[in-house]
Amino acid sequence: MFTTASVLGVCVVIFQVCLILRDRKDWSLSDDDVPVILWWTPFGNNKRIKTCGNARCYFTHDRTFEKNVRLKSILFYGSNFRVYDLPNWRSSAISWGLLHEESPRNNPILVHEEALNLFNYSSTFSRYSDVPLMLLDLPGLEELVGESYYVSTKEKSALMRAENLASVLYIQSDCDTASDRDRYVLELMKHIRIDSYGACVNNAQLDDRLKNNYLDILNNHEFLSFVAKYKFTIAFENAICNDYITEKLWRPLIVGSIPIYYGSPSFKDWLPNNKSAISILDFASPAELAKLLHNLLKNNSAYEEYLSHKLDKHNNRVTNSKFLHVLETRPKKDSNQFVDYMEEFECFVCKKIHKDNHELETRMVTKKQYDCSVPRDPITGEINKRNWWMEQWNIEKCAAKLLTRYITSNISIDIKHFDDQKINMYDNDEC
């Protein structure tokens, strides 16, 4: 996901090809003591016995294993979790696991605790999940402190004059978000010049080399070099969730453009040092933020204090020990980083089902593992009733409550009847 959802799709395809090419062992009669883990939403390993330390499990996409006596866990990829397509029976002896790196945009039912409680294990962007994904979109420390794309402050000032660049870059083409980020950008534009190249709040045009399918090249050398020209880059997430941090923050940090950030309230826990990005939440208004930006434009030394991860002595560039620890202990990057996290989650579940304990009876995923705020106005902080995502949020709260009732009672779901009930509950304020 380092670039976009489309890039994630490519990564998933690559991952599936790698699984086909690697050595693997298919299910056989001699393996009848190996527990089965079923990917209900086909995503991870398929038809493969996998060794995880002292544990071995058989992973499959074949739903006929739903009735197999050796089935011990069912895994779901969050973006493909659908109410109309769930197992026919929920057994208390079979765990459910959720892998979900995306924001509520992909599946808003999963922001609600009633839906999350259906799962026993999680791999989400939260630091509190079993296999955390909060640094998924950061390639590595080398890229963060490297100077491959770095443009000096003096050079940036010259480019602003020579190429008539604004000091602030904004490039976004998803204009309908729970965070309502464009509202803040429009207000900030009244106080400082911003070059906005995407479909949202557009006032500038990319040149032909970048314009065509730019969403597919957000991580290539030419695009990163383009971003590096700007002194500041607006890095606003599409939803506000604790630890939900995407490439929007990491890209400007990697190229040496100071991020102006809005997203995870806890994002500062994962910055390379205390002064690496500017949070809009530290300012009473966009006008107050603009004052700081103008002051930094006048003072190069003050500006460069935000670039210590590029400019300090190499071994002093990252001072956040918590951040360093997570980088050092996360799954080792091989052919595809997302695959590494998925493999670790599979092994986590495999090891858990081998343990002879009663933890499953009380173990459940909660909002702590997927903690997202209701849509709020980014300027006032008030609940944003004019944002249509607010209505969607509340409708899906009804869906989550209803889904729990169906699943825990093992009632088959007729999706039309389910949707009618959901809307009726919403209309009658029963959620």
C-alpha cells in the first residue's frame, strides 16, 4: 500500500505468484493430524502446509473445509469481508482472524465494536493488534535517512522562483473522505499559496511525464524527485484512526519535504525524532498554521530543524527509540513487505491454535485494535453532520449490531432482508 490501493493490488498478485513458485507441500492423507486454517476471503497461502516454529498448519482457500473436523480457524481479509458471504455456522471452538490494513473507507462496518468482537485475532494498523501494521508503508530506515532525493533548502528556494512553485504541495484525487481533508486545504489556501495537482481542489497541472496515470507512479524516481522540490507537503489521511499512517506521511519524509499532517492522533509516536512533521492539530486554525509556515520560509535554519533525519550526523538522525525498536523487530522485508506481515499473522494464528488453553473463550478483537473517530470537521473538531460519511457511519453501526445477532445465533443471512432491517433500525434510532 506504499503508494495506492492499485499498487497494493499489484503486490497481492505478485504475492500469489510467489506462492505458486515456491516449494510447498499439498494436503495428503498422512497429514491428518495437521489443523486446518481456512482463508474465507482468498488472500494468503493456499493448499500449503506451513511450519511456524514448532507448529504446523494447513492453509487453504477451499471452503469445503468449513465442515472438516480439523478446521481450527477462519481468516478474513477486511476489505473483502462481506455480510452476504460468511460461513454458514459459527462454532465457539473455531477462531476468526482479521487482517485489515485499510481505513474505514474500504469497509465501514468494521469500525464498530460489535463487528470487531466477532474476531479473536487481528493484524491491523493498531499497535495493539496481534501483528501490528502501523509502519507497513515505510520501506525502511535506509530510505528514511537517505539523501537520494534530498534537495537543499537553498535549491528549493531557487526552484520556487525559477519554476514558479508554491511552497506547499497538495496532490489528492480521493475527494470524498471521512476526514473531509479538502475543507481544511481550501481554508489554508486563503493564507498561503498551495500547488494542488490532483483532482481535489485542483489549481495546478502536472507535466505530461507525470500527468498520465500518476496514481500508478507515486513511488517511482521521477515522482519522488518532483515532491522533493517542495518545502512542505500536505499529508492528510482519508480517515482519522489511531496508528493509521500511510505513505502520505512517509513519502515527504523520505524525500525531505516537511509533512503537514492530519490523520492518526498518535502519529508523533512514530516520527524519527521530535521535530519531523507539523500537525494541524497543534494550531487553532489554518491561519495560525500558515503563520508558522511563513516564518519557516523566512528562516532557513528554523526550517531545517524539521529535517534532522536528513541533515544530522548519520547515526544521530533518528532519535525515537520506540520507532527504531518497531523497525528492527518487524517482519524482515523480502520480496514484498505486505506478504511478510501476512506470513507472520498466519504463523501467529497457527501457533495459537496449537496451544492447549481456554484463551479463545474470552479473546476478542475490540475497538482498541481498530480505533477510528467518527467524521469530524477538521477545522472545528466538531462531529461533521454535513459529511455524508456520518450517515454511512451510523447505518453501518446498525449493520454491525444486526450482524452480531445473526452470527451469534447462527441465523442464515438473506442480504435483502438484512439490509431492510438495517435501514429500519437506523430510521428508528435503534443503534
